[in-house]
Amino acid sequence: MALPYLPSADIIPTFNLLEAYAISAYHTVGPAVITAIETYVRYFRRQWLENTSIPIQVWNVHNRLQYTTINAVEGTHWAFLLHFGVHSSLEQTFIPKVKQYRDQQIAKLHQAYAGQRVVRRNSTVSF
């Protein structure tokens, strides 16, 4: 559920709407699903909406997050895949490429410590 991303005042009314929608959809699912939904709704209401030891303001993150998606992680993952290969086998390709990458980074550190300029893609780093 994305309730923590809503303004605090909208969380309970939105949960109530979701609950009402789930109840109205009961006729399209079997009894096992109905029981599971009811159990989850009771748990969520008791644990996260009515629990005074964990008020909504504690777990609400509306306007408190720098990133609201995992795009930063996905971008890093994509760069990693581009560097090491999307379809590489672990032993034949991936591990040797990781070792090669490690060796390149160590060589750059040695260059930097020796006072040489280290070129990184679009920039030059000096120490």
C-alpha cells in the first residue's frame, strides 16, 4: 500500500475507501480470499491506524523523502549491467570482469596517490 506517501489527514479516509472497495468486490472472489482480505484489513487498521504507540505521523513520509522512486538504484544497476554485461555467466565472464574492474580502480588510486591526473569518463580528478 502507498498510504505512507499520502498527507497524514488523507490516510484514514483513503484506507476506508480501499476497504469499502474490497468489500464491494467480495462477490467476485472466493471465501478464502475474502477471509484473507478481512484479516489483512483488521491487522492494518489495528497495527497502523489505531495503534497509539506508532502514530501515523511516525510512519508517514509525505514530503519527507528526497527520492520517491528507486530510480537511483535502478540507474546504478543499469550502469553495472552495461559495464559487466547483461547476459554474462558468473564464472566465465562476470567474475573476470569484476576482477578487471577492481584492478583498474586500484591502478587509478595508485595514480592519484602518486600525484598523477586520473581521467574518469567526462572529468579529470586530481589529488
